[in-house]
Amino acid sequence: MAFAPKPGCPMCGIVAAASAAALSPSSPSNASPPEILWRDDNFTVYRETANPVSSKGHIVVVFNLHVPSLYTLSSSDLPLLVTLRDLSHRLLTSLQTSSSSPLASPVSTHTQNPLDATQHLRATREKFRIGFITPPFKDNKIPVTDHLHAHAYVLPADRLGWWRSVAYSSVAWYEVDDLVAEIREETSNNRVRSGATPRPIDFVPDAGARRGTADGIETTDAGLLIADPERGEASPNLLPPTPGTTRAQLHPGPSSDASIPHLQV
């Protein structure tokens, strides 16, 4: 299996413990077992209580698969990154507004009014930070560098020491919205850099996720997202891998849907 659990990996231990509903593994900080806030097919989220960077809330979103690096992701993983961002928003909001467990209800999938959604997204960008710490930097309190995970916390980061703050500064920090925008710019050749004011493309999770050549051949990598058919999500495994990549070796050969039909005139 690609990205199989790695023996001895603290993050793999947390994922396994959450899956088995037995919180027994050691956390990355070698403290008490973590408080699991969310578990689905793609992510396991725990609350950082031993060494939070913010007194108002700090969560760690762990990829269930042992994905070794941020650079393993491709354009087909855009829906996964958007899901990570939206899930983090919801959990951080839940921690602030309610003492009940965020597990009480699933992630909302109803369609919001565009104006309300824009105001909500702008407000959360002003209150929360969600992103990745890029190698060779690391959070010395959670020193896991070979299992991809994101940090999300409520501003301000009032519990950062001077050394730890380097990992959360612009030197090492990769905001998830900036990552999504950069991938979209690469695949669509449009400048869609996100900012304080959301743009319409911010509300289209699949925007920029597929790519192909001028002659209609799709070259989208197989994504990491495990689709939920009940939510109308298509399986990313139907998309062929880019030739010459690691995923091409794991998933050889294009699918039957790899070619975009030519227009008959």
C-alpha cells in the first residue's frame, strides 16, 4: 500500500489509536495521550494541550496516510487541502463557542449564501492561522517531519517562545490558502492568489484540480482524497497519474476517462 503506516511514527500511532478508539500511543511531545477532536477517512485531528502556541486553541490536523512531505501533494489534492482548511475552521470555531465535542456533528455541507460565505471566510482568516511548517524547519515541541500534518490555531500566538516562533514565521510557515492558490496558478495560468478578501474561486474546492495537454490528454495525478459517495464526491483514483512521477509507478496506465473527447465539427 502506498503511504503505509511507518512503525515508530508518533503520528501514525495517533491515527491508529483514534481509529481503534483506544487513546494509548505516545504523542509527539511524549506527554499524555492526545485529545482527539475529529477522525474521518482522510484526517485525524487532535488538540495540542501540552505545548499549544495559543492559549485560545491549537489543533494538529494529521493526514491518516503516512505522507512524507508537503511536496508529495499535487493539483489533484486541492479538494483535500480545501477540506483541511474548512475542517480546521469549524473545529477552531467549535472550541471557542461551545464546550461540547466537535464530534457531535459532521462538517456542514449545505450551500451558503455567497455573501455570508465571503464574510465568514474573511472573518476566519483574520482570527485563525492554518498551514504547514516546511522542512528543514520544525516545531521543536512536535518534532515530526516525515508525516505530513498541519497546524491550526487561534490568534494571537501568545505562547510561542522566540526559538519556536521561527517555525511559525514567514520563513518556514506555508499558509494553506497560499498553497491552494499557488497550485491553482500553476494549473490554470491565472493569478488567483488569496488574500484577506476571498475571491469566487475560493468557494470552488475542485478549481484547478485537473490538468492536461493541449491535445486533450489528461495528466492529473491520482489524488490522496478518499471520496465520500454519500456527499457526491467522485473518486480521485479514476484520474491517471502524471507520467514519470512516483504515483505513475504506483498506479501505472491511464484510465478509460483519461482523454477529453475531441470536438467533432
